[in-house]
Amino acid sequence: MNASARPLRVAGSALVSLVLFLEGACSSGAPASVSSGASAAYEANRAKAWDSSRRFKALFKAEVSPKAGAIGRGYLSVWWDGASGSLEWRASAPIAGGGRGGLLRKGMSVGGTEPDSSPLPGRLSSADLIACILGTPDAPPSPSSVLDDRGNVVQMRFPNGEVVTFQPGAGVPRRIEANGPDGRAVLTLESYGPWPSGEEVPPL
């Protein structure tokens, strides 16, 4: 992603809508259906995704289809800093009704003390939302996650009937689709690249 050639469009509260359907935490424990090879590959993928030295920025095109109301389209920009375990996000007006943004930190509960620290309703933790963007939880394989034969997470299930599916990609998923009681949200990757140290996130 080249910020000088194409400024990041502040992106959609697709993030809000995406996780509107995700109101619980993943369960723990190893699924019996995961082979030892896939489990080992998963652990390698997980370690790479959550590596503390990793910094990236990504832009997703977003489409939100609520159960009632018009389809919304816009953009979601994210900046991930593995050292601090934090993800900053910006949401575009076409989806949010106005530009929005915030900061999510690994381990920070919903309703944290930072302004707009969680754009999500319900009980989804910051770590679960970050896991959706990174494409893998920071936890051992569990019955709530479906893996492919390369150890990539292709689906995460949550207790209240919400299901998130992924099209794996290099760095972050190429496609993230969330389906739940309130509708459907799809994020499609537009651009992905390193986030250089010293490059600031656009202000809210």
C-alpha cells in the first residue's frame, strides 16, 4: 500500500457492523478433527500473525447488509502494531453516517477507558476483533475454529450463532465475511503493506 500514491480513505464502520454479529468469545480446547500437521501449521501461522515485531496497515472495502434497511458500502482502514498489541481503525462516512475511528488493544475489555476504545456492542473482546482482522486467534486450536490443511483459519464460530469465514491471504485475510442475527458484513482486502515506524495514523 503506497500512502503517497493513494491516500488511505478513512474506512467504514464496517468494523462496527462486522462485529455487531460477534457478541461472545471463542471457546477453548483442541478440536478432534484437526490433524497434527494442520495443528502445527496453525501454531506457526498464529506466531507469525501475532509477532511482536509486526507492523502493517491495510485497507478493506466493506459491504454491510442489515436484516432491515439499505445495504451500506464504504471502507475500513486499520493499522496494527504488534509490539503494543494495538489496532487503530478508521471508518468511512458512507457506512458510519460520519467518520469514526478508535483504538483496540489486545487484552482490553469492551468499554475500556480510552475514547472510542471499542466500537462494538455486546461482549466481544478487543482480542476477538483483532483476531478477525489478523485472521487467527492468539490461542491454541479450538472447536470454535475450522482450519484448512495448511493450518489457516477459514471459519470462527461464536456462542450466539455468529459465524465469521475467511479467505486466507498473505498477511491478512483477503476476504472476511460475518453472518449473524442482525445481518451480514463483508470486508474485501484492497491493499496491505508495512506500516513504517514514525508514520502517523490520520487523526479522527
